[in-house]
Amino acid sequence: MVTLLPRLRGYLFTVIGIAVGVAGLVALGAMSERIVRFIEGGDRFVLGQISVAGRGMGMGTGFTAGGLLPAATLRAVAGVPGVDGVQAQVMLPLNPTTSQFMTLTQELVLGMDLSVPSPNRHYRTLPIRSGRFLRDGDRRVAVVGASFAASHGVDAGSRLALEGQDYEVVGVLERMLTAPDRFVIVPIADAREQWVAKDPMLRTLLASGGVALTASDLNTGAAVGWRNDEDPDAVALRIRERVPGVNVQIPSELSRLLRSSTAFFAALTMGISALGLVIGGLSLANTVAAAVFERIRDFGVKRALGATDLQLGREVLGEALGVTLSGGIAGIVIALGLGLGIDAWASRSGQQLFFFSARLLAGALGFSLLLGAASATYATLRVVRLSPAEAIRRGG
Amino acid sequence: MLRAEGIVKTYRGPSAPIPVLAGVDFSVEAGEFTVIAGPSGSGKSTLLNVLGLLEDADGGTVWFRDVAVTALSRSDKGRHRGRFVGFVFQAFLLLPSLTALDNVLLAGRYVGAARAEGRRRASALLEQFGMGERGAHYPRELSGGEQQRVAFCRAIFNDPPLILADEPTGNLDDDNGALILKALRARAQAGGTVVVVTHRTDVMAGADAVYALENGRLRRW
């Protein structure tokens, strides 16, 4: 311990320098990961189901945007060969004002027909953080997304007012870093009531008795599954051909559209990652190389005492790896502290800016070690090229 | 024991090359205490560095026990220095991050000395030079004289047959200077070969041979 402390003190500034570089790398990487999760989450969802809506315009929004989708049409969809499960849904904007529309932070109400299992292959159930998910037969209860819960200050057991009605929040979803984080999920019967309450034209239409609509006809869309041996795109095209009056989203086409519409974010992600690698990497490489060059006199002395290039290289590499590992871990801790602190502040408005995935942390540490080793090797090769006398002279 | 022939060394200067050694011939036998004198800048340290393989000459050959050591590979030169040469520098050149004991032990690290035995030997050497209580101290906690004693212990740790000392008393007061000189002479009397470069006349007293380096050439006094 007595001999270790001064040695650590000697490396303190090097460790701090590396920590700053790695912290920058990890923080920028975590922002990038956050965006990637958002894009991937949406992609994963749309590839897990065929989304069907009524043809034309309507109240529906999100992936069920379109006209009314009556019960008879849903039955027709269910009868198309290859279809395995049709879940009626109502998706509405929570707050149908223009300022809320068309934004990435729009909060949505999703009504689900709980008598049918979720046909989405990637989301058979949604992950619950606290409380429980909805059950068939529930009324006036809601499960909310993590961002919604944070920004509205609700948790399982809280009360929530939706269109003048009192709801009990029975569960909160785990943070998924994608759309459901801002969802309020309710039984479809409750969502239908909210739809009628929100839409004066629909109320007028129903009150006039001019159209023969029952409650089960009030759907903005449906999630459709496919049998195991079926190609989802082929099933979607079959529905489009065989069922008139529907908008069918082809999963792969929708995925492509989603990716092209998020191309800016993908580019931003790559930019952030590249920036992180360059800034963090340069800082780290410079710090490690400088630390080796600073000790040039010591290396000259060691070579005078008989150290061969290999012995010196091994020694420098071992120390560089130790210092880089310490700096890397310290940098990760700094980035985690900063990121979690900022996210705690941002969560008040339902946002999360960073996502510290295991692959990011392991990657950053591995990258740091590799770069540290490469910089130390480069600096050592430069140092051993000097004669011991020259190294001692240059080290002053 | 140690022989040099036709050693030539020229440094690059800002405008023109600076010749330092212009064909130096030199030899010293086991058990001899030899002094190379000369004014500052005459090339004494350069010659010592070439003799100890700390620096390559532009021409000439150094033999150690009839082996042309200047022709060795870089790694073999390192091994040669570790086994056969002990250096004492004017600026001590102790590693600041190591204790006195660890600085002495450092000399054993690159020649494969056994650690436990090395610690015993390093402690005994420090004890012998009155530094027994200072083994756990860092160089910054030691006086110049104490640092040079530690450096001397490091130089003789591997019991090398050749000691090369560059102005070993240059930064020391008279008492500490005398102590280091006495130790160097004792080393020669015990059969070792000691070459000291200095510009101080008191170091020359009692030397087996004294050379003067002038205009790049060595002349015996």
C-alpha cells in the first residue's frame, strides 16, 4: 500500500485524462443508443404484425390511422387464408389539439380487444414495470407507458381522468424507448367511449341513426397475425386483394418507410457515434502516449539497467492497460453519473436522452483498452528507438 | 577487460556537425580505478556512454572480455548492460515513483534476479551504505548524498565487473563525495573495473590511471 499510493498518484492525471475521453465516448454513445432503440423499437413492432385500418380518413392515428373499420370487415379479414388472429383496436390522440399532432412526443390512447391474444409476434405481452397488464373484462382501468407515467406523475394505483371519466392506473410499462412509452392502454370498450366523446361528428352520426353502427363497429384499426408457415407480406397483400375498403400496411414496406423517415436520425446516430469515437479516442490516445513520453527518462534509466525492448514494451503495455482500464472504468462511472442525472431531470417531462446498453459499455471499455494499447505501443516504439543516453537527456 | 579502438562520435549541430570523439583508443584492466578528466563539453560523458553501450558511436569498436560488444543487437546490448555494467550518474537518476529499496531492486528486475533474495541483498547494500533506515523513503525525501548512495547500491546490485561513473561527486558535498569515491575505489580494490569521468582534481588522487580528453582524443597523464 505504501508503495502503491505514490505510483497511483503519479498516474492520477493520466487516469483523469483517459476518464474524460471515455466519458465523452460513452455519453455520446449512450445518446446514439437511445436513438437506435427508438428506431429499432418501432421497426420491431411493425414487423411483428400486419396493421389494418379502414380506408379513408378518420380519427385513428399512429399505426391504425385511417377510416372506420367495422366488425364485419374484421370478420372478413379473419377469414383470409393465412391470417391467424385479428385484434380490434382503437388508437386516439390523448389530446387532439394541433399542437400535439404530428410530434414525436404525442401521447396516444390505445384501446385493445382483450378477448383476443395479441397477434404481434414481437410483443405478445408488453413488459410491465409495476402493477399488472389489462385483463379481459376490465373497465375504467389503464396501463400507462413509462414516459407517460413519469411526465404525469402516476404509478400503479394512481387515478387518471380521461374524457371526464375516472380511470385507475393498474400498471406501468417498463421503459421501451419507443412509442408505447407514451401510451395509455385501456380496454377497447372504454376507448370507444372516449372516441365518441372526442369526436362531435361521430356523435352526431350515431345520434342521427342514419348509419347502422354498433359499438363493435367502432374500431380505428386492427393488429393482424399470420400463420407460422406464411410470409407476412404475402398475407397482407392477400387481405388487400380480398377485403374491400381497408388500408393494409405491408410489414416490410412499412419497415422500409419507417427507416427512410428516420434516416435523419440514423445519420445523426452515426454522426454522434463517429464524433464520440474521434473525440474520446483522440483524447485517450493522446493521454496515453503523453504519459509514456513523459516518462522517457525513466525508460532511459531502465534500459541502462538492462531492460530489453521486449521487457520495456511489456512493462509499458501492462502499465498502459492498467491505467487505461482504471481510466475507462472511471470514465464509464462519470458518464453514467452524468447521464442518469440528466435523465432524472429530463424524466420530469417524460424524456430519456441516454441509454447505457451493456454492448455500449463493453464496447467502450474494449475500444479504450485497444486504443490505449495501440497508443502505448506506438509511444514505446518511438521511445525504444532512442539510445538510453538520448532518452535520459531528453527526459531532462 | 574493456578496450575501445578508434571511437568516433559526431553530433548534429544547428549549423554544422560537432565532432566530439575523433578516434579514441582506450583500455582498462580488471581491478583498475581509471579516471578520464577534461573540461565540460569535452566529450567525457559521451565516451563513457559509448563504453557502456548507452549510446552508439559513429565508428570504432568496444571490446568487453574480447567480445566486440558494439556489434551486439539492441536487445543483447541491453542484456550486456544489465549483467556486466553498473552506472553511477551525476544526477543520480533514481525513479521518483519507487522507494529507495525498490530503486535498488530495479537493477535485478531485468536480469532475472530472484525477488526474495534480491530484497535481502538490496536491504544489505543499503545497510552497508548507512541507508538501512531509509529503504522505504522516496527519492524526494532523500538528500543528494543519500540519493547517490542509493544509486551506487543500484549500480553494484548485480555485482557487475565494470562500473562506469559519470561525475559521481558532481552534485555532492565534500563528505558525501568522499564516501562515494571511497566506495568506488574499494570496488576496484576488490577486483572490479572502475572508470570515472570527472573534471574534479580530487577524484584523480589515487587513481591507477588518469586520462585527459582534449579535442576529441584521449591522452594519458
